[in-house]
Amino acid sequence: MRFRSIAVIGVGLIGGSFAAAAKRLDNPPTVVGIDIDKRALSWACDHGVIDTASLPDGLGTQAWLGEEGVDLVVLATPAARAEEWLLRLGSMGYRGVVTDVASTKKGIVDAAERYLRSGASFVGGHPMAGSERSGVEASDPNLFEGAYYVLTPTERTDMAAFRGVHALVSQFGCRVVSVDAHAHDDVVAIVSHVPHVAASALVNLVAHHAIGRSDTLRLAAGGFKDTTRVAAGSPELWTGICLDNAPAVISGIGEFCDQLERFTTALQAGDVEATRAWLAEAADIRRSLPAQWVPATAQLTEVAVPVLDRPGVVAEVTMAAGRHGCNIEGIEIDHRSEASADLLLVLTDEGDIDAFVAELVEIGYSPRVGAIDIRKEG
């Protein structure tokens, strides 16, 4: 599935970057923008981020989101607004593919299943990329380069729609992983939302100590700036994110406080070994992260999975890959008959491919594994 026309709803940092990345492709699609901000739309048109624009109630919106509308709708709004747009898309009879970029997924996935009509397909998405800047003026076609892009297929996800969205964002330079929507919200609370809260808390702590002491903030350079960079993000955006994912964020903050309590206890006891061990554990894990983020070689692995063409098969296989940290570089569907196909996954050398294949066997598949060395093919 190739998308010849895309409507981006919410032309801000992420929506604008998505549009700009799409316009930079070879043989790019037509990209239209929908937003309540006339100034943002005008800027995006003037700078080639989008081809044309409309306000939410404009004639363009009515045409682009109707039954004969665009091929792909990208919901680049806060999660609550995305759910409102899903309801509107359903009422307008939209029959194309819908994806989103929100950092919480459960509510949106559930809303898509409630509101979208038959003929429309939803593929939940979350690019793990961003900036402390906001607005379409900060958009960057390279924003997603090398970033993880999470897709959250369900048992109702259409195979062709999933493949189309996967292919599109892969062309942006993303590294795509599949995660269950409910598990996604728990994970991002720990790796994204709680760290933002922690960075904001550190800034507020320093600001409190800076009252009446001008030298305090002057000394807050180097490591402090690096640690707290994300705290400069949009308060409006992060208010919505934290409230949308409140249970997981609250739980994560509790666990974070438990970690601080462990360290506090060690300091109070003057326990050198416990203090060093706590710091060493974090240092060792942090040093290992770059090796996990970047593939070490150019070797790719192809996993061919014979499947029956049934609802949920793509979600079942790709989420198994995600559970074992495998990055899906490419995905193809080779139909052998109307009812059966080979699901072909091309994986980088990240994650535990052996464990992934073993899980597929355990749940009833018969995968075939082969190496692809792009250095030899090139």
C-alpha cells in the first residue's frame, strides 16, 4: 500500500516534521494540513511543509476526510483531541487508513475501534522523537532519523494498512518496533513521562534554591543542562500526556521515589558499598545503552513466517518481535493463496532473534530464518 495523499491533523512539531519527511521522499505524496492555527498553516505552506491547508471546518477538511478522501490521515494532536477526531472521521464516513503520533495509546486504540466505520483501518503509532522546542517552525524532516517508531497493532489491524504505515515511517529513517497498546503506556511512563517529571522537579528544586542567590542558576551548566533539557518542553502538551497516562505515571513516580529512598538510606548509614553499588549499577546500564540503540553490523536477518490470513496475525508476530527487542527493518506479505501467506520480516541485529523465533515456534508457527548481508548485496 502506497499513500498518494496524506492529511496531517495538527501541524505542530511532530505533525509538521511528519509532513516534511513525507514531502522529502522520492515521488512524494500530496500532503495537506488541518489546524486551528491560521498562522501555523500559512507558515507550513510557505515553507513547503505541506501543499495546502484548511481549518477544521473548512471545505478542504470536508473533502479530505470524507468517503473519497485522502489515503492516510495522521492525527498529530494531543490524545484527547485525537479521540474527538476519530469520532468525527467515523461520522464523516472516512474509509482510508488512520494513524496517530500520541505518546499514550490505549485510549486512542480503543476509540478507533469504537468510532471508525467499516472500511477504515487504524494503526496506532508513537515516534520516540521530539524536541524541547514546539510549533511548526521547529519541524524538521530529519527528526525521526534513527529514532524508534512504535506501532501498536491489534487483532483487528488490517495487514495491508500496517504494512503501508510501516513502509512509510521506515522511509523516514525510523526503526520500527511493535508493542501492545496497554504495555506501551506502562513502558513510556517509565522511559519518557517520569523522566520529564524528574527533570522538571530538578529545575524547580534549583529555582527554589536560587531565590535571593543569583549565582545558583549561573552554576547550573553542563551536566545539569543536559539532564534537564526536556523540562523546557511545552507545559500544555505535557499536562495532557501526564493526565492521559496518569495511573502509569503515578506508579512510575512511586518506583522512582523508592530508588531515591534506597540511595538516601545508604547515605544516612554511611554505607560506602551500598552507595557505590547503587551508582555503579546505573553507570553500567547507562554505558550499555548506545550498543543497544545502534546495530553493530550491516547484517540483516530475514524471518519468513507462514501464516493464515486472519485478523490479528500481524499483531501477534510483530509484537513477539518487540518483546525480544527486535527491530523490524522491513515487512512484506507474500500471498501463497487467498487464505495463506508468508509474513517476511527483515530484522537488524538488535534484540534476541533466537528467543523471538523460539516464541513463534512455541505459539504454533513454523518460521524460517536466513541471513542477509547488505554489504555483499551492495
